[in-house]
Amino acid sequence: MITFRAKPVQVWNMDDTPAYQYVPVPVLRRSHCDMEAFRRSRKYGGIANSELFPNALTRIRRDMTGDMIRLDRPLPAGVAIDLTGFLAAVTLTPGVS
């Protein structure tokens, strides 16, 4: 499980009406991850403590969300967002389809 917090960003149309909101996805680091779960994972357990793990996080980010998560579209599989606070709490669960 990967978690992070980010401020939702409002995008505006040319006539100053709101178009949509999105949550920017930061570059994922070990500090965002539940490392114990990654070490127990069948897929990521072998690389959880290696130099290859940042590359795996880059691939997870690219495959699940990309640079941002648009809030006007359905959320991708394995992504949960809590918008109740000032910052959006985003949880990514790799391997969920």
C-alpha cells in the first residue's frame, strides 16, 4: 500500500468557469510505502530492499495514475481518495484490478 497527501488543484475554462479538479501525484519514495507489506509481497518482496525498488515505484506510478488523478473521471483500479480534509489523502494498492 502506498499513501500520500496532496492538495487538489482546480483547472479553469477560458470563461472563468471551473473545468475539473485533479490531484498531482508526487514521485513515489520509500517513505510513501508500507515497506513491511512490500517485503511480504510475492511480486515486490525480492526487490523491496534493493536498488531496483525506486524503479518499481516509478512503474507503479506510471501504470496506476501517471502525473495526476483527475477527479471528474472514474478512479483507476486500486486508487482510493479521501477528500474530506484540506489535503487529499490518496491510497494506491498495486496489483488490484
